Amino acid sequence: MPEASRTLYNGGNPDAPIPYQRVEFMPTSKMSTYLVAFCIGQFEYLQATTKNGTLVRAICTPGKKDLLHYALDCGVQSIEWYEDFFGLRYALPKMDMIAVPDFAMGAMENWGLVTYRETDLLCDPEKASVARMTRVATVVAHELAHQWFGNLVTM
């Protein structure tokens, strides 16, 4: 992988830029094969922690980080709400939400590494319409619901 690239994976992963080399990830929970994901590239991110200690990161390609604040807030609030409602903590130690340029689908609920079309994750609340902000919040909440319905239940 090129120098200055980062790798993302369902489970834990290194966070520092690394030169061409083999990358090994921490073992993940048992999961269906359609939920396995990894991303390689140059990324920027914002992060926060839920009240139960889950690391949540909103990730994008360089130059768009200022458009991640709203989605990150939606992600943290969604995870906390689902945990409270179901009485069941999110099963993984982290949740990465990444905006993928030219992503044909709206989003994909990979366990611990949800991929989103940029238009469904990046948002400037100062300039966005209510409809746009509602779309981002709805897609984030929908994809994170899959972390309980689908991902966890499947296994």
C-alpha cells in the first residue's frame, strides 16, 4: 500500500501512515462474509466516544473533514440511543463511518466500518437544507441499526 495511506478494517487497525508493507489486523468477532470490509487510502477523520466508551470516527478523503461534524454527532447519538433502547451495548470497540467518493450504493452496513456515499455522510449544517440534514441523519441511523439488526442477529 502506498506511503501516507491508511488502512481501515472491521476490527482494530493501525492509525499511523505506513509505507508499503503487509498489514495485519486484530481478530474480529465472528461475522458473515458479506460484512467484511477494508479501505485503503489517504483519509482524514473526526472522532468522539460514546458514553459507554465506543470510539466513533467519521472519515473522509482529504479536504472534507469540516463536513463530518454533523454525521459524527448523528453516529454517536444513534449508537447511544440503540444501546439504551435495546439494553444491549454495541458489540465492537469502534465504529468507523467513511464517506466514499463515487460510491454507487447509498451505504453499506459493514460491521464496524460502514461505507457511505459522500452525499449521505458529508454535510455542512450552516448551508444544508433541512431535507439534506434529515437524509444524513436517517441514513446514519439506518446503517447503525444494522449493527444490531442483521449483523449481530445473523451471528
